[in-house]
Amino acid sequence: MKRVTCEERRSATDLGRGMSPNDRTRAPASARSESSRSAGASSPQIATVLSGIEWGTFLGPEHLAAGRVDLPALRASGAFDRIVEVLPGRLAYLQVTANPADDLEAGIETNLIAARLAVSTIIMKTDDVTLE
């Protein structure tokens, strides 16, 4: 399998958005990463809600608190290729597909929608968010 460099990934992401390398002033990791930063590192909600799902997502103790996320139900949903309970009740890892290069493909959005639905109980509600 060919290893993809950061520059190749950035270029593929930009081209997918119709940008040429000369159009780029700042290259986000993905088109989704810009919108998923709504619950920034200083947000009081960061421990309890997710601003979005990426190819690989970690869940901490507040995400895994009783009744918030059911890992067996997530496994049964089929939305994730891999779910690892790293530290029982304290840390879990959700992986949408087996191959990280899938994150560069347009079809990943279908997988991400299924993943968002599966963890909808802890996805940040943005209905009342105002952008300044």
C-alpha cells in the first residue's frame, strides 16, 4: 500500500473542494474539520459532547457515562469498522473504516452520516449556535 504524504493529502482535499494549490491560504486537515471545530478546546462542553465524527474518534469518560453511549449498540449499528474499548468505561476509540485513506474519498460522507446517527446522543446540537 502506498503511503500518502501530508502534502498529497492536502492537495487531494483541496482538489476535492475545487481548489488549486495556489488558492490555498490555510489547509485544514479535511473539509469537515473546519465545521467540526465548533466545540473548541476551551468549550465547557468538550468533555461531554462531540462537535462531529471524523474517520477516527476517541470517546472519554464523560462521553461513556452511563446511558450516554452504549458500545454494544454502536457495534451492532454497523456504522463503525472498529470499536476498541481502550480503558473500560474511560476511553474508547471509534474507527469508521479500515483504511485511513478512505477519508480522502467522496464516499466517506455516507459512512460519516451513519456514524453521526449512531452517536447522535452525544453530538453537539448546533441549532442555537450563532456565528460572529
